[in-house]
Amino acid sequence: MGNKKWTPMLQERKSSLICGIVFICLLLTPMVVRDAFAIRLMTTTFIYAIVCFGNMLICGYTGMMCLGFAAFYGIGAYVTALLAKNYGIPFFGCLLMSGVVAAVIGFVICIPCLRLTVDFVGLITTAFLNIFLAIVRNWNSVTNGANGISAIPRPVIFGKKFSSGQDFYYLTLLVMAVSFVILSNIIASKIGRNLQGIRDNELGAISVGVNAKRLKLFAFTTGTFFAGMAGCLYAYYITAINPNNFVFNISTTIMQMCILGGLGSLPGAVIGAAFFTIVPEMYRSLALYRIGIGGLIMVLCMLFRPQGLLGSRAFAGDKGIADRLRQRRALRAKKAQV
Amino acid sequence: MDHILEVEHLKMYFGGVKAVDDLSFYVKRHELLGLIGPSGSGKTTVFNALTGVYKPTDGKVTFNGTDITGKPLESMVEYGIARTFQNLRIFRAMTVLDNIMIGNSKNIHTNLLDSILHTPKYRKYERESKDKARELLSLLGLSKWEKEYVGSLPYGIQKRIEFARAVIVEPELLLLDEPAAGLNSKEAEELMEMILYVKEKKGFTVILIDHNMKIMMSSAERILAMEAGKELAVGLPEEIQNDPKVINAYLGGE
């Protein structure tokens, strides 16, 4: 049905307007919210949102389920940790290098994935994650093994040292906003359309001239670039990283964020990231029981709202259990009338 | 060149299964060639072997004088060949307009920077593409579904959308694999009318696979009948209809 009072052009502008308003609210938040813990949660959310953008591009828009995504996040973090601590490379250099190294490795990993179906892409990338962790844990001379790298220096940007919670809040918010705009624009274009075509029906897309191999490589490389950048921010933020920060559980958390937010929705990535960063703090008191909550939320999501919070209805189809029950009820009502 | 497509001794073997067994035929420019045969006779396999979904075991395929034997599917649009699929390969989670616009990608000449910055060049191509897509939607009576997600639309409309996506590619040769399958007789008639209208208007050459003999008789200019991967008979519709071999294979047609 839709809003009849909004013309098509205004409809597109409407979502841009909402995003703009949200951004301004986020900019103003530290002036209202003084609680350092809340600021910390939001900063973490922004960093995770950037990783989720990358995953959204690869999985939500292109259909490749990269279960080893934490590896690229970790690659970015380690690159920044090493360059900043050992070589004094400035912020923008580290940010760029983290993205580039993650992207190059992403490119290489994507090549065997091109011919494979979704399940095997998941396997290959999980295997890569294990390789990454094995290297990091054992290459003591460079990565300091299981102890990780600590005392990562704070970034100095245009002469100002970013060390306070508020500083990082604004830094990560800015990087997230710029990433969001760049990725939204790409997705709205021919590239984004063709990627979604590949997701929905690869052979169908190829039959109308879409170069699936080249586009998949592009999506994977770009997605891992953003993961690397997020890793850079993460390393600067917590100043000490170790291999356990990038285990498989992180990959699944990122997936959960994307699924809950809605695969195929970039704003959904932010909401998913916020949900899985903030909500776990609320049930921290449940201690041991909270380990299964992420999984429980996923099950509920699949049952009642497979397209996530902001994803498109068509992505999930009418396959949720709630939908089936609704259909059955409607059928029964019809039969009762007759 | 009189013949837009020439197929010589095409063989498509899957191990011991001879799906297409030494098939030779030609297609005249601007004609509609019907391809009929009982299920499993190899019709869709011929399409797949022609368009690079499978690599032919043997044989030669010449399109407009160029040898395209075994060339991959992604190159077909460049050569000027588009196809539809028997089991609908549309993009269910996207709008009708997006589905059609994906077919028009080759006419959008923007690079990555244009896409990131939404430059004037990008806006111009997007607008042109949307206008062209909307024009085609209006021609095929699909305008009112423009913003709907394809996955939620009725089957008949989805078939029309897949046809529209192949049309916007603006090929010289259009391969249609059972476009009317699963439609009731009224929908099938409507679709065939549309196909013939578009064919005349845009000057396409069409190879049409269908089981419906009535459709074949009324739309095909020549018919190639297949059985078990081989040619059974080829000729005018009336000839095929009365050919004893065809009647035998089909037991009277529809």
C-alpha cells in the first residue's frame, strides 16, 4: 500500500532524512549523556556496525556467508597494532593499511569461493579463520603469540591526541557515518543491484550479462576492507589485543547482528550491532545462562521474523512459522464461512 | 548472412547419457523457430549447450558468422543472445523495476567512483535506465507492479517479468524456454500475443520451446521436432503436424 502522500522521490529522501536525523542525535548524545559506560557501549556499537557493514555487503547483499569474518577484523587490528606501536605510523596510515591488507587477503580468500555454493563458502572462510588464529598464536616474534600486543599508542590526528571516551565516540561515529554513506551509495547503484541479483539467482543474473565472478570479488574485497578499518579503530580503542578477541564466536555474533538487523538493510546493521552490544549488558546478571541467549534470539527471529527488523519482507518469503499459522487460521475462517 | 544461427553436429553427452546426439539445424533471421519434443528429448539441453551453461561435447555453433561454441554464459549478452529459463530465474527479493534494470546493466556506463559519489553522470544513466525500464513495463502491462517485490507476485506475472528482463537486453536472438508453462490458457494466449508483438516491434529472432501444440501452430514459422536428443523432423507447422514420425512420438499432440 505505502504512503500515498509521499511521491516516489520524497520516499527516497525520507529514509535519507531519517538517517540524517539519527546522525545528528548521535552527534549530540555525549552532551546529554555523561555516563562513561554508556558512551563506551555506543562506541563499541559503532565499531561493530562498521564490521557489520562489511558483512552485510558480502552476505546480505551478495549472498556469500562468510563465517570467518572475524579474521579480517583481526587482521586490521593486528596491522594497526604493529604499525602504530613498532613503527609509529600515524592514524590515517594505519587506518588505510588495515583496510588494504584485510582487503588484499580477502581478495585471495574469495578466489576459491567463487565457484562454490553458500555452505562451502562458510567452510572455507571458517578454515581461514582457524589458520589466521594459528598464525597469530604461534608467530611469537611478530604477534607476541597468545599474549597479544599491548600498549598500543593513542592516535594523534591533526595534532590532537584522541584518548578520552568522548574522543573515540566521535571518531568512531564519524568513520561509521562516512562508511554508511559510501556503502549506501554503492548499493543504490548498478553495482548494488547486480550484487543482489547474484544473491537471488546467480545464473539468472549471469544470463543477462552480469559478471558474477568480478562482482563477488569486488563485494568480498570491499567488505573485508571495512572489517579491517573497524579492526584498526578497535585496536586503538582498547589498546591491547590478543588472539581471543577474534575467535569464531565473534564471527557468529557479527552474523547474528546482521540477521537480526535484517540482511539486505544497511541501517539494520547498526541496529543489530546496537542490540547485541547493549542487550547482553542487561542480562549480565544471568551469568552462565546468557551464553545461549544469542542462539535463542536467532531461533525466535527465524520463527517469527526471518527478515530481521529492517530487512525486506521478500527476502524471507512467507516461510516463518507465524506466517504459516496465520495462513492456516485464514483458511479455517474461510472454510467456516462456506 | 542469411542464417543468424547455425548449429552443426551438436553433441551433449553426460557420461553415457546422450542428451543431444548429433543435432544440426539453422535459424533464419527474424523467424520464430519452434522447438518441440517429448519431455527429456533434450530441448532445454540444446539451449544450455548453445548459451554456454554446458560446454558442448562436440559440434559447432555459429552466431552471425562468429564461432560461439562453448563460450560462457556471461558473454552471451555481448554477442546478442538472451534467454529465459523453464524454472524461472528471477530475483525474488527485489522489485520489478530492479529486476528489469539489472537486464539493462550493459547500457549503464558508470564506474565505481560515479557510484560512490552519485555524480551527474551516474544520475543521468540511472534516470535513462529507469525510463527505459518503465517504458518496457508499460508495453507489457506490468506498470502497476513496478514497486512490488517479485517474490510475492502471481506466477503469470513473474513469467512476464522474466520475459521483460530478457527483452531489455535487446538481443538479436531470444531463446524462450517454455514461457507459457504453468499458465492457464487465457494467460498463455496473452503472453504469446505479447511475445509476438515484441518480436515484430523489435525485430528479434526467436527460438521457442513449448509443449502446447496450439501455441506452436499459431506462432511458429518453422518447427524442429526432437526425440531422444536427435532431430525427428523439421519444417513448416503443417508439415510437422502431419508427419507420421512426430505423431508417433507425440500420440496426436496436445
